[in-house]
Amino acid sequence: MIKLNKIIGLIIILFNIYIVWMYLNLFYQYHFTMILFSYKIPDLILFCLVLIGLIGIFIGNRVYTSKWSIKKGVLIDLSLIALVFIIGQLTNL
């Protein structure tokens, strides 16, 4: 039977892979397509959001391998997700 650490760690990893993919795809669309955007998130913020996603993948890996507890990993990852949300809202002002 699969341990709970492995399930939660895999969910954290998959969610953060989606965050990294979403912002790298947005960066690609900004620079390498002919799509015109009415507002663009600055590149520095995009890279910061990708870095936060990569840190989240690392956290998910630590939870998956049982080096960190589920509680510690989820709390840190939720705070990073909240940071991504706050940065996203601040860039829309």
C-alpha cells in the first residue's frame, strides 16, 4: 500500500510542475509568438514565480522521500502558493 507521504508529496510536485509550466508558457507566449497582450507581467516576476514553483517541487520531493513531515511540507508549500497568489494580484494593479 502506498504511504500517505508519497501521495501528498506527489500532489505537491504535480501542482508545482503546473505552476512552473504555466509561467514558462506565459514567458514563451510573451516573447516568441505574435500574440498581443494588453498587459504583460514583467520577466523578473515571471522568473521569481518559476523559482517559487521549483522550490515547491523540491519541497514535494522532500515530503515524497519522507525527509520532511507532511505537515511541514504542506505548510511551507501553502505559504509559497499564497506568495504566488499575492504576487499575481499585485501585478494586476
